[in-house]
Amino acid sequence: MKRSNKSGSAEMLGRLEDRAVDYIGKLSAADAFATALEAEAYLAIKWGTAQAEMQRSGDARKVFWIDDDDIQRMREARAMVPADGKVDPEALHCILRTLDNLAPDQKWRVAYAVAFRTCVRCMLPDGFSPRSAAAKLANP
């Protein structure tokens, strides 16, 4: 029996996150960061709207809530995108399509993680990747 993406298991969410990061990893670090932030912002808006409706209707399901601090963090992250960082429409579409079968809160949460990982990549010096930096720190 095929497992539904709606289940939201941590393992499945991690695989989707890795898939999105791998796809935008083909872009420059600046473009990947700009694209990941665009996906996160788009999904945050959609989830914020759905969340407000849940609150109005008294829906008490367990979900990843988005709040003003998350919105502020996204604004601050957008200010860190290098000037040459441009959103890649094809990559943006790929990220959104990859997360399409998730619940709205899960879409936003995975996009949040993708944006964080691409931020780290963007902030590392040229020639470093998160894996190589970790290896160099572990073995000086």
C-alpha cells in the first residue's frame, strides 16, 4: 500500500526537503537563496490565510503555526539576499510542485527549512558547501 503524503511523517518531510534543496542546489547560491525565500513567502501567505480561517472556525488540529516572528524573520532574510540573487521561476515551480501534496502548514514548514539551508549555503565562502565546511571544522 502506498503511503499518503498527507501523513506528514518526519522522514517523508525530510526527503521532500532534500529533494527541493538538491534541485535548487544547481543554481548559484544567491539565486537558490532568492528562490527558496520566494517559495517560503508564497507558502507562508497561503498558510497564514488558512490558519486564520482555522482559528475563526475553532479548528484545534495540531499544526505548525506561523506567527509574526516568522514573518519578521522572512523580511530580515530577504534583506540578506545578495544583489545578484534572482528568483528562478522554473526552480520556484519545482519547489512548489514537490510540496504540492502536503498540508498547508507542512508546505510552509518544509519551505522554511529549505530557505534556511540555502541561506547557510549562500553565506559560506566560495568553495565551501555545508558538508565540506562541517568536514573542515571536524578535521582542522
